[in-house]
Amino acid sequence: MKFPLMRNNILREDLDAVIAHLKQDDPILTHGANVRAFESEWSEWLGVQHSVFVNSGASANLLTMAILKIRYPQGGEVIVPPLTWVSDIASVLQNGFTPVFVDIDPRTLAMDSEKIVEAISPKTRAVFLTHVQGFDGLTDELSKELERRGILLIEDVCESHGATHCGRKLGTFGWISNFSFYYAHHMSTIEGGMVCTNDPDVYQQVRMLRSHGMVREASDPTLQSAYRSRHPEVNPEFIFAYPAYNVRNTEIGGILGRSQLKRLDRNVEKRTANFLHFLRTIDPGKYRTDFKVEGSSNYAFNLILKHPDDMLVERLMRKMQAAEVEFRRGSAGGGNQIRQPYLEGVVPKDHHLRYAETEHVHFYGFYIGNFPDLREQEIDQLCAILNAV
């Protein structure tokens, strides 16, 4: 494609770091010193106390909901967006919670804060807020209201590394936050994710859940000792606290993460500059340009028709295909998740029609590739193609 979704996200310097490791006489490949170093360096970069490296952002979502289930074994409701990746909602279902959907704010593509507050019930256990494609989806009003009511905030920051709210990085506001290091994201470990928290109990739980539920994976000797005392008849090396998972990453992932983290801030700055240039250049008569850009760390070029127009959107797609512009219709996660077959029987029939803003993005929204080595001249060429439709 002339305008792909991503290019050159893993550089020669990253591969050289991996090769240097592999050239050792007896290189460790499963998770070890580089994984631990990456977790520590990521925590310092983000501004949290604890981070746990896993094999994907989806696994980060899964472990987060598993920890919520430990806290609320009776279940309950989790407020989720209809515009997000499937794993956010799937992890809620997989852990026995009921998803409660809230429509989006068109300026951030995240859930509308006022509508979140309206959706809170006595059964609400958490708000699972997705910061979509680099935008800051948080508001002070929402933070204060959740704190007042004692409802947990969980942040999905998989597409928004380095985005900020009031100068503070997203992923530091919630009880737990999740990141993804998939190939097309701000930085990549090929496949990978991170669970971040300031809660020491959560940290120990996620370390165990990552590795089969094994108590020996906890880093707290007091916790290990307590389990061994309660279960003297079990081999202390193989005490399984939870019916858990194996979602560990590898030393190769850790090496790639450490290498890529060094240029993450620079890449975030370039992606954001690209997006601002894109918004200045596309036709505001056809496309939405009134996004909340304060604190954004853009993941992709958001192309959303200003008004519903079936003929225009068909011409737009034909034009992009002819010009070799790679795109994804429906923006994050392919549009309105409530339309997906995995939610049949979970939500009422035609439930998707209640979410007008998400429905608009589903049919009239796209994202297009934005990456650090994209030049302004290329953005101008892209916008000329889009504006001519």
C-alpha cells in the first residue's frame, strides 16, 4: 500500500539488540532479567509503582478482570464502551460480569462521562474506560464522582501510550491500567502487553495469575510464607493460588520493549504533530476536525464524515482503495461492538441502535495509518486524495 497503516515500527537497532542476546553461548529465552528490567523501566516512564509484562494487551484485560473477580466473586456490572477492542468486553464476560454500555463523546471517541455517571447502579463494580486511539478520555468530573462513590476506574491505554490528562500520563489514574505492544501501536514487542498498578495486592495477584497462579511467582516473601504455612502438605514450589493462566512474555519481548522505550517519547511527539497537520489539512466541510487534542498521543488519523452520507462514504472507500490508502472502517475495533455476534443473547435485540454516536462512527468513520517516519508531504498527498472525494 502507498499509505499503509504502519511501517518500520521495529528498527534495525531493535533487531540488533535481540541478535546480540541470541549470540550468547546459553541465552535465556523465557522471561528473565530483561523482562524484569523492562517492567521496571516502564513503571518509571509511566509513573506507577508496579508493572507486569504479559503476552498481549488482551491478556492484560483478561488478568485485570480476573483480579476484579477476586475482589467481587459475586459478580456485578462493569461499564464499558461500545467503541473498543473486543477483548475489553470479552474479558468482562469471561469473568462473569455484566457489561453495561455507554455511548461515546464524539470529541474523544471515549465514553461520555455524564452518561457513565447516569449508568452507575448499586451493582456497578468498575468503569472500564478505553482511551481510544490516543485521545484523553478522562474528565475531572468522572474521576471525582467515581472516587466519591467508591467505584474502581480501570484504564485501557492500549492505543494511547504517552497521552496525558492535565499533564499526567494516562494509565496512572486508575486502579489498574492496561497497555498493548502490538506491532502497529506506539511501540512494539511484536505481541505484548502490560498491567500497571499502584496497589501492592493487585501486583502480587497479577504476577501469580500471569504464571498459572503459582505462589512462587509472587515477589512478597510474607505472602509466600503465609501460603506455605496454610498448605504444609503441598510442595512449596508448586502451590497454585488461583485457577489461572500462562500469559508470560519472553526475553526477546523484554529486549524489544527496552529498546523501543528509549524512543517512545520522540515517536509520540512526531505522531501528534502528524495528526495536528492532518486535521489542519483535511476538509472540515466533509470531515470532523473538532477532536479534543489536548494531551493526545495520536495512534492513527481519524477520518469521520461530518454527516451521515451513504453515497459519499462509498465513494470515499473506492477512492482510498484506488489510491492504495489502507484503512479500517468503523475505527477502533471495527465499530459498534454491540453489533457483533458474540453479544447475541447478552444484549437485547437492536440494542445497538441506542448508541447514536457509536453508530455514526461504525458506518461513517475510519482510521488511517499514522507513524513516526510519515512526512508532511505524504500527509498533504493523502489529504488531497480525501478532500477530492
